[in-house]
Amino acid sequence: MPFPEIAHSSAPVTESDADALVLALPPLGDTVAAPAEWPGIGEMLQAVGFTGARGSVHRVFLPAVAAVPVIVVGTGPEPDANALRDAVGAAVRMTTGFASLAVAAPFAAADDWSALAEGAVIGGYRFAGYKREAPKPRAERVTIHTDAAATADDVAAVTALGRAIALVKDLVSIPAEWLSPADLAERAVDAVAGLPVEVEILDEAALESQGFGGVLGVGQGSDRPPRVVRVDYAPADAERHVALVGKGITFDTGGLSLKPPASMVGMKYDMAGAATVLGVVQAAAALHLPVRVSAWLCVADNMPSGRATRPGDVLRLLDGTTVEVLNTDAEGRLVLADGLVAASRTQPDTIVDVATLTGAIIVALGNRHTGVMGEDDAVARYLAAAERAGEAAWHLPLPAHMEEELDSPIADLQNAKIGDPAGGSLFAGLFLRRFVGRTGEDADAPRIPWIHLDIAGSGTTKTPYGATDKGPTAATVRSLIEFLRGSVR
């Protein structure tokens, strides 16, 4: 596996036969004494300057207590589940050369076991890569030592989460030359093999016959034709239905509205939304959640050629809406629009779309917060799930006064505001909302509750932090799984 095998033990960590021990501690001092079972650790940590600051890592030797190296990581003064997850993840991520690690957090609450284990699977992830000399390996096995009565099902749940996160990071890391739309469709089939999940792949002929004009318009400039992949987990005991739509641009040159060279680097990441919704369906099925989860992966290469969509062309999307394409680099909203229409036709209880959609979201929120827009009650439920999962997210508005900016003089909508960068992420959200279906046949019926997640900033990072390594982050996977759990509570 691309992440460590997780095990649980109720024995003291000093009795472990692991190659190294990880100890997660808050600041030690007058109010918090060093663990009694670790004599001399307080003096040792003081000598190496350990402050207990969140994520600080020190390697120490305590031969009187353990014959193997000890890695001490700070949790901050009041370690909650998020701090513990990040602390263990940082320690596992930064500790290389040991096949096995044992982890203990003596000041953690008993129900924080899963947070410790999640930190280990996130921080221990590794992409095989293509280097001639492989980097130093991270641990293959991590044992969490706590008093919690963790069961085999608990361990399996953490493993399912780790597998979903690893799937997203693996897919996003693969160079675009080896991940065409057809390749991504095949990998979707492989990802859910053996699980109770139905997969349907629409090729370019099926897309044309069914009217997926947005996906076809974006992908027509490439020699590698587009795909839409429907992945459906529908357990018999499903209490709710959540539909997911993911942007899957396997490479984004910007089309004829060509990106500058520096902006094109990293555009293999532009299919992270599709990878995310695939990973969430995989996890939901592996966890046997009593909720139907269906996902539409809207997959295309955005390439310039003599066949490519030109600025000023008009596309007819799946619901018949016509869109004047003023900027071929605003392509994600076009493929998502088709996916939102397709998802709406199944009348789910909630629709969530996930996309590396706008550079404007990075200007607004930086590189860690996911931008969240949509129907207020649904957004509030997602934000509560994100807080429980420990992922940063921020609610942004969909201003009514910007609606008129969507109007085109020759089509129903235009896909971009040329020369006006103001509120770019909000414009994209307003565009997408037009394609969310109604809860009934009446045109005045309310729209299906909908959430838009812009992960253009949060989906990758150039700087490691907490349990997260540099590169793809699999942002929103944990939040969406928690959202699905919350939808049946």
C-alpha cells in the first residue's frame, strides 16, 4: 500500500517491538508533568529545546526507557483531535528509514484513537514516483498504543479513508501523458473493483448522442477524446442520496486562450475534483455507509488545435442552455455544468461539485482554505463536517447583483468576464448554480440543495504542513466522508 498498515495495541508503547517510537506531547511544565513511565524525558526535552509547539519534532535517545530512537512531536497546549492528527502525521511524514513505528499520546482522550490513526495514514503516504533512486522509505506499519477499545472495524475504517486519500493523490500525481480521459475512466473501474459500485463510461459517441455539449466542446481540441464516468454506490438500506460532480481536466493548457508557460506547470492537477469524488464513492462503499452516493466524473483534455473551441463560439449544454465561450480557459465550469444537469436528473437530496476551478479563489483564501458556495443550509452542514474533519473551509456568497454579468448578447449565458477579475470565483459559482435542477417539475420549485467546493488553492501545496506532504492534498475527501456520515445521523 502507498500508506502504512495501521494496527492498535493497548500495551504500553515501551513494550513495542517497533523500530522507533513516536510520542505526542503538549508543552511540559508546572501544569503538565512528563509521563511517569518515561523517567528523564522532561530533562531530555528541555535540553533539546522542546516547547510542545504544534508540529515541532525532535529525535531523542532514552536508553533507560527504550532501546530504539524516540521521536517526540508537539501537540500544542490543548491537544484536540485535529492537533493530534497533525502531530502524528508530521512525525510519521518526517521520520524515514524505519519499517515500523509505535505511536502514543499519553494526554489524548480515549476517543481520539481515530485521529491518531488518520494522522499516520495521511502522513505516511508516499507516491512511488519515477526517480532512479527511491527516496528514503516511510514506515510500512504504524501501531497506535492507546487505552481505547479500537476494533477491527475501526482499523478497517481508517484504512478505507487512507485508501481513498491515496487514490486521489496517486491519480493527481500521474503525469498527463499517462492519464488521458480514457485512462482515468479505466482507473475509475479499477478503483471500485470488488465493491458494490456500478460504473458507466460514456465515450465521445455516447456524449454526442446524449447532448453533453460542454464536455465535448472542451475536449474537441485534443487527440484524446473526453469521457464522462458515472460511479454509483446504491445500498439497499440507503436513507439519503448525495450526488457528486467532479471536474476532470486531465491537462489544461487553457485551450486557444492559452495559459502563459508558468501558469501551465502543474495543470495535470486539474482533474483533482474528479479524483476526489471517485475516492469518496470508493470510501463510502468500503465503509458500507447507508447512503446512496453517485458521482459524475467529467473528464476532458483542454488542448489547442484546429478543432478546438474558439473564443466566441457557442456551445449547447446538456439541458439545452447555450453558452458563449469568451475564454476557453474557463473550461471547468462547462464540463461541470453538464455533470450538474446529469446529476439533477436523478433527483438526489443534495448535489456537491468539487473542482480546481478558479485562480481567484487562491487570491481570496490562500492555499489551505476551500471556497464553499451554495444553498445556505447545505453549506452549513458541509462546514460543520469540515470542522469535525479538521479541514479548512470558508463560506463565500453568491451575490444577486452579479447575476446580470452572466448574460450574453447572443446566447443564454457567457462563461467569463473578459477584462474584469472582480469576484471571479463568485461568477463561476453563479454560473454553476444555473445548472442545478429543481426539486420538482414546477419551474418555481426550489433548487436541489447544492454545494460548490473550489479546491484550486487547497488541492495542492508547495509546502508541507501537519500531516500533509507537498504536492496533492486530497482536500475535502475527509470532509465529504464526514458529510455523508452526517447525512444519515
